[in-house]
Amino acid sequence: AQTVTQSQPEMSVQEAETVTLSCTYDTSENNYYLFWYKQPPSRQMILVIRQEAYKQQNATENRFSVNFQKAAKSFSLKISDSQLGDTAMYFCAFMNGETSGSRLTFGEGTQLTVNP
Amino acid sequence: KAGVTQTPRYLIKTRGQQVTLSCSPISGHRSVSWYQQTPGQGLQFLFEYFSETQRNKGNFPGRFSGRQFSNSRSEMNVSTLELGDSALYLCASRSVGGLETQYFGPGTRLLVL
């Protein structure tokens, strides 16, 4: 079974600064997908960024980028130029690509607070 | 395109009752998955439906069941409710064969008294 670990329960950053959230995972599979979702106080789960394991290039989406280290099974999220609206719970998630299905395995989450 | 919708948004039930939650996926999405979110257990996968068939199932008791209709809308049912079933229930839809990304609805908050 796959496991996802987020070792930082809480983090804070000043507005306009950069912050990195950590995520490690454990799997024996070779084909899989990794995601970062954010969940603001509204509880709506919003996709931030996704990464296919077969792609060596790190994914980027505007101010959000990842550092994907497949051998180390590490998938960190970097948020540049942090904004107050980035305050949310961030979840790292894993999905197996070998078997059919959409099961996501989530980490425990990191509560990020952006301070003015 | 409209996003994933879930009804009702809030629900209060008492122990022993049963409840049905509904999820309408994004138009064209045929896969619907359900997740339970609690402070103690985090986010846990319940089950997935694709083309009206259950394709995956998480580690939950048989009191939790679901189904999917021909228009891809899905329902989940919890029978004989227990206090521990109080949670946020999230539904997610995916366009199978396309980008492997699930899009979530706003969730249904269930409180069992």
C-alpha cells in the first residue's frame, strides 16, 4: 500500500516571501501521479499542481512549482511571492497509474498561514 | 463547465438513522470517487464508480454503499449511522482516459448526534 507523509503540520510565511512544503511517499510502483491540493477555510478542495512520475521535468503553475525527486520519493511544493489568499491546508496526494481507478492517497496536510 | 456539485451541503442526523448524499460530476466525467474527511483520520477513500460499476473500494464497513446512474450522477448511502460517521464527505470526478486529475465538489458536512 502506498503512504504519503507530510512532516510539517503547520507553517507560516510573510506575504511576498517564498515557502516550501515537504512531502514524501512510499510506493513500489513505477507509474504514478502526484498532486498538491489546497483546502481553504471553505473546505473546497482545489487542485494546485500535478506531476506525472514518468516526466523528469518539474511541473510549474504560475507561482507554484514542485521539486520532484523520484529516487528519493520526495515531492515538495514551492510557493513564490506568497499571497494572503494562499492561506489554506495543503495536501499532497498520490495516485497509482498502473492499476485502473482513481484512488487518491493523501498526506496528513500542512496548514499554511500567510501573514501580512 | 459547471463544477462538481454535492447535495445537501449540510446534514444533521441521529444515531441509527440512514443518510443519502448526492454528487453530480463535471459534464463528460464518468468516474466519481467519494472520500471521508475527519480530524482524526484525515482524508480516506471510500469508493469509486465508473460506468455505473464500483471499480475501487476503500476500507470501510458495509454500512457505506454507493451507486452511479447512467448520467454519471452518484449517490452514497450510510446506514445505521454512528457518531464516528460525522465528517465532511467529498466527491470527486475525473475524465477517464484524459488528464489523471480529480476535481472535487464542495462537500457535504454530516453531523451525527
